[in-house]
Amino acid sequence: MTRLVLALGLVFLWAPVALLAGFAFSDARQPFLWGGFSLRWFQALARNERLLEAAFLSLSVAAGAATLAVLAGGVLGWVLARQGRFAGRPLFGALAAAPLVLPEVVTGLSLLLLFVVLEQFTGWPQGRGVATVLLAHASLGAAYVGVLVQARLAALGRVLEDAAADLGASPLAIFRTVTLPLILPSLAGGWGLAFLLSLDDVVLASFTGGPGATTLPVLLFSQLRMGPTPEANALAFILLAVAVPLGGLFCWWRGGK
Amino acid sequence: MIRAIAALWLALLVGAPLLVVAAMSLGVPVDGLPPYRIPLLAGEGMGEAEAWSVLTEDGHFLWALWRSLWLAGVSALGCVALSYPMALGLLRVPPRRRMAVLGLVLLPFTVGFVLRMAGWVGLLRDSGLVNQALIGLGLITDPLPMLYSEGAMLAGMIHGYLPFAFMPVLAALSARDPALEQAAADLGAGRLTIFRTVTLPVTARAGLAGFLLVFIPAAGEFVIPELLGPPEALLAGRAIWQEFFSSRDWPLAAAASMALLGVLILPILLWQRAPR
């Protein structure tokens, strides 16, 4: 019974995705009509400069936002796990977790309004663009990194750090030789998560991005509102073709442990 | 010092934006750039809070809020209800192949959110695959209007948010003690009874966490209703988006955001108390 539901669930999850990937090879101009085998939409995709530009922008924003998120989120997680009680700690904790639970439209609107008001008073940021999208994504990503780092530090306890301190290591040396290596897996995982969150986001990027900062999901969304395109099918196939070997590699790596 | 840097980050990118929204909801829309005026920031007191009176007197928006909570609730329930049997089925797969099947569950999500919804458009629209198949089989002569319906929207929501419920439920189910269910079985309980009286209670907190992880973002969802839902379906996320981008009534969009946050406070507090 549960295996039947698992099978049906897999059909439900795969049906729309398999449809995209399959019809990526159809010659027809209509995106979901079979017109014989052809690779023309992959060629069209390779020549679609607007889409390639958006994809490159998305990858850069995602990499930048994830890096900033790891730096900020690492500090957030460390403060939450290691600073004990301090004045304003409940507020600090609530603000650190807020991006995880706020609906995207609320986060997007609130960050955009902040940028507008900030510009009015300080002259920065001048309009909205890549920098504001990057900050918005970093703010969301940092919350996820913070949770991961906090959980990791809490699970590890203070024993190793205390031992290093007893042996005379300075706080900076403790951080560099004990804490950092221990939380490195969380930072790496958090970087990946923040990268994927940024790469998949429509709402924050729509609010905080300007006309010069159209990320790939924003472009795909605006195109899809006009109707699906065969080039999007080709893109879906490529994404799957990249994810399958990566997923396989990950399974094999995890299986080896 | 380090704490001050962290506090500054949170104050600037989380706290300040929320305060600005609160202030904006007390403003008035004006023609020009930027298209608002906030009496509070100009030192003129609270002002009339026009946006709030529009919000509370206009049944339109309250209805949108209610519909959003309803859609989010049904979506979250659907995700949890699908996650339990799928996760139990996955745990019955021999360990050697389990990672591969888990990969099969998660792989569709790598295509990205927008493209997955494009797939649903391709399945459900009048010239879509389902209608083509039904017409090809001779079951119907005219295409069924499936896209832009409540059902399509719900399918998209469950497809979009399933991992948020599936992962915590899977984690809780794989960590549960099999001896409890074994004991219940030895005492003669049927499979459904065991699930209802043992499995469900010992994993209830993860189930609740999964429900909330879907419910909270789903209540403000904009993209899925826009692509798959009925054009007239008025939801909170859509109302905020339209007030902001189309009507350019920033104070009303801000007040609507505050209202959405207000009704989500209870589930958010519940979520913060749930274990990770």
C-alpha cells in the first residue's frame, strides 16, 4: 500500500518534469506537440543571448549571495550557539529566524521599501539592480546558514574549545584551529543551500531587482506568463542532465560512508 | 564586537525592513516618485492610516486573506498526507537501493520551481498532454478546461512544496523505534491501527513541523496561483503584488503585508517552538 503511494507519488512528481524533458527533442514549434526528433531547441537555446545573459547573472548573483550568506550566517550561528544569554538575545534570535518563516512577498516588499527609503536618506543604493538582489538573497541565505551552524555547534558542545583554551590557545587560535574546521561541513552545506535558494527565487528578485537585473527565474516566469516555450523544455532537460550525474555521485559518496 | 556585527546585519536587513513596512502602511499614495508620503516620517504624527481603513472596510481583501489561509491549509495537509505513505514506502525499500529511490524523489526539484510549473501548464492546458491523450482515446471530444482552476493550483502547490513536508517526516520516520510498532503488532493491532495509534503519535511533531513549513510560505504564494490558478482567484500574495506593481499603492501593499503577517504570527510562533 505505502509502496503503491510511493510509486504514484513518483508519477505525480515526474509527470510534468518528464514532459518538459521529453518534448525538448520535439521539432514542433508548439512546445508540447510531437513533431519528430530534433535538436533545434538546444541550438536555439545556445543562441538565445537574453536567456544566457540571465543565466550567467543568476549564477553570479547566487555565488555572491551564498558567499555573503556563509560569512554573515556563520557569525549569526556562532553568536546564537556560543554567546549564551545577552541583553536582547530573544529579539536577536527572532530576527535571525524571521527570514525563514516570512512569506516571500512580505520579505520582498519589505527589503524593497528599505532600499527605497535608504536611497532617499543616504543616496545609496542608486536605484535597484544586481547589488540589491544579491543583498536580498544573502539575507535569506544567512538565516539558513545560521540555523545549520547553530545546530552543529550546539551538537558539538564546548568540550574541544575548552580543551584548547586550557592548553593556552588564544580565542583567535581556537576559532581557526578548532571551531572553523568543525563547522566547515555546515558552512559548505549552507553555501549550497543559499546558492540553490537564490537560483530558484522569483519573488525577491522581482521586488528588489531593476530592469537591468533580470535573473533567469524572473525571465522564465515572465515568459511563461505569455505561454510555455520549447526552449524552456530544452533548458529543463539540460538541468536534469546536470543533476542526474551530480546526484549519482552524491549517492555513491554517501553510500561509501 | 562580533555580536555587534551580527546585530547590525540583522537590524539592517531584517529589522529595519519590517519597520519600514509598518511605517509605509501608515502612509498615503501620491502621484510621483517615490509614489508615497509618510506623515510619520515627516514628523506629522500618525496620519489617517487610510490604507488600514481601506483594508478593513474592503471585504475584497479580507476575503483574499481567508482564501489564502484556506489554500495554504489544504496544500499543507495534502503535502503531509502524501509525505507519510511515500516516506514509509521509501523506508521499506532495501537499504542498498534506498538512496537511489530518494534521489528519484528529489530529482524533479532540480529543474527549478518555474520550469516545474511550466510542466503543469503543458500537462493541463486545453492542447496539453492529458487532453490530447483523453481525446486520442476517444473518451472526450472537446478538451476539458483543467488549467486555470482550483485543482490545477492545488496540484502545483503540492508539487512545489512537497519536500518541505517530506524531509522532516522522512527524518522522523527513519529515526523511530521499530520495537513500538512490533509490540503493537504482537498485541494484535491491525496495520491501520498501528499507524493511527503508534506511528502517527511518535512522529506528530515532525508532521506538524512539515505542515507549518508548507503552510507559512504557501499563505503568501504568488507565482503558482498566477500561473495555474483561476484568473479571478484573489489571494493575499497576489493582492500585495498587484497593489504594489500594478496599482502602485505602496501603503496599501504594506498594510496588506502587515495583515498577512498578523494572521501568520500564531503558526510562526508554533513553528519556532517545533524541534528541527
